[in-house]
Amino acid sequence: KLLIFSPTPNISPRQSPSTVYGAVMNINRGNPVGHEVIVDSWPDFKAVLTRPQREVLALGDFAGYIFNIYAAFYRDLDVYRKLLLDTDAINWDQTFALCGSRLLFLREELRDEETRFNPGFTFSSLNSSHIDLLDETWHFGGSEHSRRYLANMVQCFPSTCILDSNGHPISWIIMESLGTLRHGYTLPSHRRRGYSSMVQRAQARRVHAAGFPVYGLVALDNTPQQKLLVSLGFQRLSELCHYCIHSPAYQ
């Protein structure tokens, strides 16, 4: 279970499927990771599911729940349940993660603050030379799957980082396939200097300028990150985002 935060401006309060919306936005902008959309009916749909294209998963390099992630939104629980259980929308023989939520966007602008760097520090984007560092500092890193996942995210989606005077990242964040702000991290030796808030604010403005919804998912026990997002002008949304990981090997 993850808390959902959003500063998204110019959106009236209403139920909104932001994980699905983020995935659809990426599909409509070149579909860099090969996702597709499934609905119960068209055009009057009551349940929506986004998933990796079957031919992408068939390549083998993108197996496991890190890559095989679904996003779901529904207005009718029975219709949603039928879509999952009575169709081939989900391959239950594979390991996957299902991200589902019903959200309430609250309008609020990001707060503006002056950016002050140490001499020689600059804003930049992550690149392939940074994958080792990202993998070493990620809680779920340390495998070939995690390295491929991070390399794919860095290659396909916007990222923001702060480089020190030697050109090494000291704080960063990435947008991933569902449009969320993820993988925020600051090296321990550079914490408590405001760098995390700088990269998150810069990234939020960047993805919003590109037309994406701006929101992040935060673990229930990650109080420091929750406080940081609130200080930046993010609004905690009313419901939780649930990640369900299905592994047929453990059934």
C-alpha cells in the first residue's frame, strides 16, 4: 500500500485513474515500453486495464513483476472483476504486479523556491553511465532484472538529477511507465541540504510542462518523504494505491 501525492494544477476535483492516465499518456507519446489498453466495452467503459504488450513479454528480457506491471481503474467492481477473471486480459501463469487505485485529485500549485547550489553543481538528466549507481542504491536492486529495468526507465522517460563538480549524480528522480515520480534518492553524504526537494520540484515542472499528470507514490512508513512532498505543495490524496504482486510459483 502506498500513499498518493499530487500537486496537479488545472484539474477539477474528481475521481481520476492517474496510474492508467500516466500509462496512456506514455502510449500516446511513442509507447516507449510497449504497453496497451484493455477495456470492458467501448466507448462506454467501466473498467480499464493497461498492460505490457504480449509480444514485448515474449522477448524474455522483460520477465518478472518489475517489468510486467498492470495499471487498473474501475467504476464498477463487478465489471472489473469480470474483466480480470473471465477474459484473457491477464496472464495468470506469469509473475506480475497490479497497480490499482481510485483517486481524488486536489488542485494545488507547486511552491516556488529559489534554487541554491554549491559552486560547480548543475541540473542534468540521468544517462546509461549512472545505472550502476542507481542499482546499488535501489532497495530492489542488485540483479540483472533491476539493471535492465532501470536502464529502460532512464532511456525512455524524463529524469532529473544534480551533478557535483566532478559530474557525478548526488540526487535524482525518474518518471516511470505509469507516469509516477519514482526512484527519488540523495546520497547520504549530501542529505539535509535541500537537494531532494530541488530535483523533485524540477522534475515535477518538467513532466507537467510535457502534459503529464504530476503525482508520486510513497510508502506508508516513509514519513520524511511524505513531509517533503507536502512542503513542496503536493496534496495527499484520499485513497491508497495498492500494488498486488502475483507469483504463480507460490500458489
